[in-house]
Amino acid sequence: MPRDFLAGTADHYDCVVIGGGLAGLTSANILGRAGHRVLLLEQHYKLGGLATWFRRPGGHIFDISLHGFPHGMLKSCRRYWNDDIASRIVQLKQIRFDNPMFSLTTTFDRQDFTKLLVEQFRVEKEAVDRFFDTARGMNFYDDQQLTTRELFEKFFPGREDVIRLLMEPITYANGSTLEDPAITYGIVFSNFMAKGVYIYEGGTDDLVTRMHEELKRNGVDARIRCNVERIVVDNGAIQGVVVNGKLIRCRTVVSNANLVNTIFQLVGEQSFSPEFTRDAKAVRLNNSSTQVYMAFKEGVEIDESTGDLLFSSTAPLFRTEALLSRNITSRTFSFYYPRTRPEGRERHAVVSSTNARWEDWSELGDEEYEASKQDLIETTLDALEKYVPGCRDKIDLIDAATPRTFHHYTHHRLGASFGTKFEGLAVSRALPDQVRGLYHAGSVGIIMSGWLGAINYGVIVANEVDGWLASHSTPIQPTPTAG
């Protein structure tokens, strides 16, 4: 008989969390810690969402998205997870840029960026300080009409090189463009500039394992291979979910699934007002990604002066369209040294990441798709050769992922790596006003994307659910049984 992955679950819960990404995990942990009965359902065979990893023969482990996050991640993990997890977050001090306009290494914080902009880029310090202060002061309630392009032109008119330095890594981090609202740039950029770029030492597998242990300590029932087919709504309120064909009743639902999927597939537009449905249909999904994973042979070392993160490009200017093009000119190389997993084997690895469009990959036939993946690998090796000479002979194993890969494993519509554009945040926040007890916590609005954004959005939503449960104290009654 096939295994029942729902064996032993209760008939009803205070909250069901759909999806085990960082936002879903964090919401579940906070609600469990508060004493609520929480069931977390993940359709994949492991927790983590895009914060995940995979193994290959020969002891190789690749991280999908463990490539750097702001210092705020340390504080959030300490407060909403535990000191053990927070203590393993360490700084990456060698962030490199290499393109036709400039080549430099930085610690990627305000002090070092100010020095670079003043001394290397010859920008007046007053303009630099005003730019940083303006970006740091941005919040969700600011003017949303000002675009990032207009923000740059205000402080650095005509400076394509400055725009590239300031924008390229943020586009890589969350898929934002020069035409998006400036606050989506300012908030994320300021988070990084506070104290630089950090990483979890031990790898994503270690992080998610420790998070799962903390969930169990807080009484959260977390299940894998459990695909939620429907969120049950009656009379404008949450009644439960149907998962693997079984109805589980609950008082609230936190969906960590893609926002558009949550609204139109799991719930259905019949449960929402026409105005809300119109706004939800207007939400644009963010772009997807491609990645190439390269594991080096045992005994082969990469000199750490190569850097931790390398933003490499052969494009003469920074252009969003060029970053998304199948004709790849810009790549972000993430270098993994043995210190990344100090308890593992002494291995070096490199992951190349590029932004990508779903439509460039979705309609390819099998042969053309495989040929395109191989071309992605070959052109990536060509680009890496500049930084790791002779890399082809040093690599033990190589693999690649495309937007179709991300769609397959996450069920994200269009293989979206960074959730939605800015308008998705307001739609996500409005869900409880449409259906009582329904919440969404995931990568939306650019601001709430990336590891830190996802965790912090999980915190915000968990606190709202906790308040709702406290003010609506009548529990769901168990489903009557025959007999």
C-alpha cells in the first residue's frame, strides 16, 4: 500500500499552513510557540521552498538559493527561531564586480560603498550621503509613483556606471527593475547596506533540519508530500483544506503558496469580490531564473581571493532586458569554499545564477530543451574560465536548472523565483478582508522577497493570525463520525 503521509493528523487545527518555504515555516513556528494547534503541509519531499538543496553522487551538495542575505536575517532568526540557528550566520566579505565599466571588490556596506562612490566614481560625498539617507528612510507608505530610475537620476544624473553598481546586485537578489517603484529598491538596498552580506554556515540542509527540529519542539505538525488541492470556504470564512483527498478542518489558513495560485486555484474567484478579483488578475509575476551547479574534484581548490559573490557581465551597460535575455551576458557566481559546510567534505563548488523569462523555456520541445540546457552549461563554463582557469578539467560534476525546473519543484506559476511585482503585496494583505481566516505569507511585492523578506513577512502574518485566533476563541468543532 502507498504510504499515508497524513497518518496521525487531527481532524481540526487552529491553523493550517500551506507550503514549507521560509515564510510558511516561520509563521508556523511563531503560531506553534504561541500555543496554537498548527499543521504545516508541504507538497515537496523536503521543507524549505526555494531555500533548499540537492545531492549528487560523490558527496556533492548544492544550495539553490544560499547566496547572501542582509544582516537583519541574523536578528530575525535569533528572535523568531533560536540562538543556535542565528549563531551560524556569518558575513561574506569579498563581493566582486567585474564588467566593462569597472572591476572592484567590496564588503557591500554603506561605509565601503561611500568610499568607492567618492574615491573611485568621483561622486560628491554630499550626494552620496543624501542618497543613502533617502533610501534608508523609505517605507511602504511612501510615494509609490517614483521609480528606481527616477531615484537614481535625482542623485546621480547620467551616471550609468553608478546605476550599475547600485542596481545590478539588487536585480539579482529580487528581480526588481529600474521601472519598479523606488521604495522596492530603497528598502532592500538599505537592508544590505546596514552591515553587508551574510550567509548561513553549514548549508541549507543544516538550516532547514534545525528549523524542523524547532518546529517539533513548538508542537507544529509538519508533513511533506502533502499537496493541498483546495481551501474550503463557506459563508465568507475558512472551513478547512482538502489535502491528498482528505478534508482537514481549521479556523485559519496561511498560504505560503504562490499568491495567484492561492486565489484562483486553491480558493477560486467565486469567494472574492469583483473589485478584488480585478486587482488580483492585474498582479504581475516576477521573473524566473536559471542556475548552473559545478562541483570541483576532490583536492582541487579555488583561491578565496576569487571572491564569495561575483557579479560578472560582458554587457557594455546595465539593462534589465539584457539580464533576462537567453543570450546571457550577466551572471552571478556564488563560490562555496569548505568553510560553507565546515562539517562536510573538503570540497569547492560554484553556482552560477541568471535571471530568466519563463516564456523563453516553457514551449521548447524535449530535444531543443536539452540542447538549450547544454548550451547554458557550456557558455557558463566559458564565462567561469576567466576567474577559474582550466575549470573544465577541474570539475567533477555539473548540472543545470531552468524556469521549468523551478516550476516543477515549487509549483510556482511561470516558475517565478521572486513572487510578484509590487502590486502583489496589497492584494496579499487584503485576503483576510475577503475571506475570514485566510492569510498569505510569501514572496510578494519585491519587498517581501529573498530570505529576509520571506521570514519577516511570515512574522507579520503570524502575529495577525495569532490576534485573530485570540479574538475569535470559539474553536472549530470536530467533524461528526458515524456510529
